[in-house]
Amino acid sequence: MAACSILVVDDEPGIRELLSMMLEAAGNTVCSAQDGNDASRVMASTPVDIVITDLLMPERDGLDFITEIRKKFPAVRIIAMSGGGHVARDSYLRIAKSFGAHILLEKPFSQAGVLGAIEDVKKEP
């Protein structure tokens, strides 16, 4: 797996930490943010190849953040993840795909699933 610069966006500190550890162990450079607002600040100063974003977050959700990425950083690859909420997980993920996410990742996820999603998103046109 060729190393990438990855931004992990999730309001749950444990998930951000777990993803960061998995991705760094695979040789990637990782930064993280707790919501869409925080992620926008990070992206303004730190170029990234891939964004992995949760969809349901307080302050600013993942769908709004995905819309911003598509406009400002069209080359950035996006992996949307969700554990669901008031609606079924797959509904949120289908919506994220329509907003511009390249790959969808359901929570809970495995290390193999995350690393596979990274490889798959690199192949997306």
C-alpha cells in the first residue's frame, strides 16, 4: 500500500484514535478533526489525499463537509462512514454517495475493511 496523507473526521475520540493508529501503522500520515468545522480548518492548512468522515456529528455533519470538499478540493478522495442513527446506516451511506463520497464504510469496521477502503478509494476515478 502506497502511503497517503489522510484526514480522519469523527466526533468520537476513540474512533479517531483507532483509525489513526491503524492508518499510521500502514505507513500513512494522519491528522484528525472532531467535526466538519474542525476538519475545514485542518484542510485549509494541511493538504490531504483522502478524507475519512463520519456522517452524523454535532456542530457540522459529514454531508455538509463532503459538499465543501467536492467544491474546494475536487481531487481529494472521500470515504464516508456511519453507524446509523435515526435512519438505517445504509440510507445515510447512500445519501453520502450522492453528495460525492467515493467509498462507503459501515461502523463497526475492521482493520482489513478500513485498509481495503483506502486501496479502493485510490482506484476511484
